[in-house]
Amino acid sequence: MTPTSWVTATDGVKLAVYEAGDPGAATVVAIHGYPDNASVWNGVIELLRDRFHVVSYDVRGAGQSAAPGSRDGYRLDQLEADVNSVIEAVSPDRPVHLLAHDWGSIQGWHCVTSDRLQGRIASYTSISGPGLDHAARWLRSKLRPSRRDLATLLRQLGHSYYLLIFQLPALPELGWRTGIFDRLLGGRSKTDERTLADKINGLELYRANRRPRRSSSAVARTDIPIQVLAPTGDPFVGQPLQTEAPVPYTSNLRIHSVPGGHWIMQRQPEVVAQACADLVEEVERGGRTDKD
């Protein structure tokens, strides 16, 4: 993929940006997760570009974007600033619609609950990634003397085993270099364009953001129209975490459980494209999305 433009982040990091479709149409900004780069959205973009101005970019440290010089460069506040920089570059006069997956979704939740991007995001479609603050509070809510809650918590902790591994020094890097993690974590497809650098650099996302940013009493809410696409076969983010964690922090939310795995946007791009298009068109028409 050849970038159509470059955006300079607030700390000087160069971000590779890719645009498709009519710049005069509503803008959809797609944010990829870990260990991907912007190419993970190719199938979805092909299905959306006839109706929308679709923008993707390589998150810092991935694809053709530069990597920051220190771990602090991967903190959520900086990632939020990157999203803002991209939005200002590709749609300076009109709010955009976010579409995000995995770590991109974590960034997306940070953005829609942020004062910095107030009025700049028209809608948000999130896949397999509740906000860190939302997830932390949801996990604490399951620490109750209830068999059902404890069982749900244990199942999610089982899904999240890799989080502990990624905190270790050197071992995760070795796992990627030897190909062990490719076999364990899966996600590869015939169109996979991930590189070893994507996998190694992106580990800093986990290490730089070990703790929730806000206390449980200060978790921000949002009124932005939001939909959560929750793949039923996601081996990393269980259904309860995907569907329950965001609920207390949104006033305009719809949740769709969809058959598929973690990388549903690669393997079933038509499902993601249709859901995203439905929300964007409804919001652009001025309709209010009601909580299902």
C-alpha cells in the first residue's frame, strides 16, 4: 500500500494515511488494532468507498508510520492526539465517523469520551475492544460472591492470558520472531500484510497502558451514536465483556452479536461494511439511533 498523504503527530511522529472514495462524502476513519496495520481494512474499504470518503492510517509503530522513540509515545493520550491530527487533516470542516477494531477500538472509546474531540466524531462503530476504563470497571464488578459472575470473570481471564505474556521482557519479542505467536494467536489470512515490526513495536501499547486512565468514579460518558459489533467466536474478548462493559457510559448505544472471529473485518468484510454504512447513513440523515 502506498500512502496518499502523511500526517505529523503532535510529537513529530509521521503517520501514513490512506484515502479512498469521494472527499466530499461523509468521512469514515478506520483505526486498526494489534498486531495489524491499515491493510486489515482493505476488504471493508472496497465495499464502502463508493458511498463514503474512507480513511485509514497506520497507527504509530505499524505499517509505514514511524515509531516513537520511547514507550511514552504509545500512551493513550498520545494515540488520541494522533486520531485528532488525522481527523483535522482529512476532514477539517465536518465531523467524521469512527470505525475501529481491537486496540483501535480502545483508542476510539478514549476519543469519544474525550473533551479534545468533542463535536468532531459523528458516530462510532467498535469491534472487539471496550475502553480500558470500561473493561477495568466491568472486571471489578464481577468480583462478587456469585457463581455466575465469578465464572464469567474466570472465562474472560482465560481469554486474556496473552496480556500477562505481553508484559514480560524479551519473551513476547521472541515469540513473534520464532513464529510461535503466529500459531498461538492466529489471525493470518491470504491477504495478511502484517510485518514483524508491527508485532514487535505494538507490544508497547500494552506496556505503556497497564492501568486504566481514569478512576472508576470518573469514567466519562458519551452521547455519540455508537454500535458495538461483538463477534461471537472471538477468542480474546468474550461476549459479556464486549456487550456489557460499555453500557453504563453511553446514552445512544446499539449492540450486535455477529457470528465470526476476532478478525471479522478481514474474513467477513461485508458484515462490517454493512453495519458501519447503516449507522453512518442514519446519522447523516439526522436520525437518532436508539439503544437496542
